[in-house]
Amino acid sequence: MGDKNKPKSGVWPTIKPFVNGGTSGMLATCVIQPVDMIKVRIQLGQGSAAQVTRTMIKEEGIGALYKGLSAGLLRQATYTYSSSWIIQDSDKQSN
């Protein structure tokens, strides 16, 4: 019972906010990527959302919805991890 007030030690408590933030950002990118691909093709004048989706899957396969995912994941990981670090650092300095 007395362990609740015990200070946390080790690496995990330090990196946990970065891992959680980065993972959630990357998961969000995986969910949004297909929608973003359809949006881009609509902007290129390839038809409505339904037409674009049907054509992409029929002609290019389901993987077409995830083209460019690696770049999005790299961008999101870099941004989320660095912003988490900045927020953690500023919180420590303000206390």
C-alpha cells in the first residue's frame, strides 16, 4: 500500500509520454491516410469520393489508399515526439 507514494524510477516513466504521444499520432495517421488519399484525388479532378474510392480499389488495389504512408508516419513521429519533448521540458521549467 505504501508503494503509491514511492518515487518512480527507471527509464519507462521518463519515456512513457513520448511513446504514448508518438504512437497515438502515428495511429491517427494510419486512420486518416485513406481519407487524405481520396481527398487529393478529388482535388485532382478524378471524380467524387465514391468514384475515386471505387476506381482506386478496382485498378490499384486496397494498398493504393495507403500510398505515402511511410512519409506520413515519419513526419508524424518526428513532430509528435519532438513536441512531446518540448511540452515536457516546458512543464518542468514552469514548476
